[in-house]
Amino acid sequence: MLLSHQIRGGHYWSMILPRHTALTLTDSTGGANVAALFYNADQPTERYNMPDTLKAQHTAKLTTGHVLYSDMGRILCSITEDTLGWHDPIAGHSNADLVLAKYGSGSYQDLRNDHYRNSHDLFLIELGKHGLGLRDLVPNANFFSKVTVDETGQLHFTPGHSTPGSSLTLRMEMNVLVVLNTCQHPLDPNSGYAPKPVDLTISRIPSAPADDPCRLSCPENTRGFLNNETYFSLRP
């Protein structure tokens, strides 16, 4: 293990994680949500692409064996372990207007460090630390949350999906800027502002073997790993 840290409920975190490291997220209390963005740390114009991730793997959820694609057809990270079986890649994140309408003002002037935060603003704060901004904000993944789609196209949030101790592990397939926040999911029906903390650990791991389940889960993923290998073979 290289690092352990807790992100408080409604707070934010970012770090550049080198290739061959793993990030494990653990919902310590249950009911957490982690809004997540991913960028190629060496060239941040390459970033997580939600549509390509879903259509390449024929899925509307994220779990073990899935990978997160960049907009260049390469793989940013792979989900190597997951105790839940479903994480939301489609419902986006909260903004100031949604939080105000749902939970009330919760201003800094009234609550100081316990004021109500939203994912949109927290993403921009963390992106700014790395020279990125609004133009770099793309559709995010939501870990520990489950959202299903019915036959009419309506989205449905599943309350109580994540229980205490639920976890997933992301293996970095390139040098990745990871940006996280722990604001409540935008579809969470809870009428009270109550974001949950999440624990994280970072570990050094070996590269994916030739028979890696993420690599072999579908032909598109095999090609994605080959794209990564070509990319790194041509780097200085």
C-alpha cells in the first residue's frame, strides 16, 4: 500500500496515479456515492468517454471485468474487483441549482465548513488545480450507486444499494489523473443533505497479464489494451 485516505462526505480529492497502481474505494458506512472523472495525466485532452465505454462493452452499468475508455480508444483503467455488481455510468452529477431546490440553502455563512456542496462545483475546484476547467468537464461515473432504465427511458435510482464495506478496485492502465467527490447522487430521493464518506487506498501492482479477465471480456477490450501497448511502446 502506498497511501490511505478518507474523503469526507460532500468533499473532493484528486491525484495523478501512475500506470501499474490500483485505487480501491470502500463505502465505509453504506449509502455513499463517488462521482469520478479520469484523464490521461500526460495529455489531459484525452479523457474518459462514457458513450464509448458503454457501447464498446454493450452495458449500461460498470462492474468487474469492465474498463473505462478514453476518447482515443485507449483504456484509462480497469475494474478488477467489485463487491456490488452495479455502478452508475449514466446519470451525471449534481449542481448548485439542484442542491438548493432539493436541500435548501445550506450556505457557508450559516453552516461554515458544513455548508451544502455540489458535484459540479467540486469537480471544477479539483480540475483547476491541474490546469483544467469547465471545457474539460465530461460525463462522469458514479460509483456505489445503481440507476436502472425502464422501457419508457425513465431513470430509477435504487436506494440502499451500497452497504457498509462495499468496495471496488480500479487498476490504472496509463498515468491517470483521477478526480473524485462524494456528493450525493443527483437522483438520490433522500430529502436531507447527508453525503457519506469513502475510504481509499492506493497500491502498486503488476501489469495486466495476457489472460487478464478485463482484457478478454470482449473483443473491443482486447483491442483497447493493444492500443495502450502501442501508445506506450512509442513513448520516449
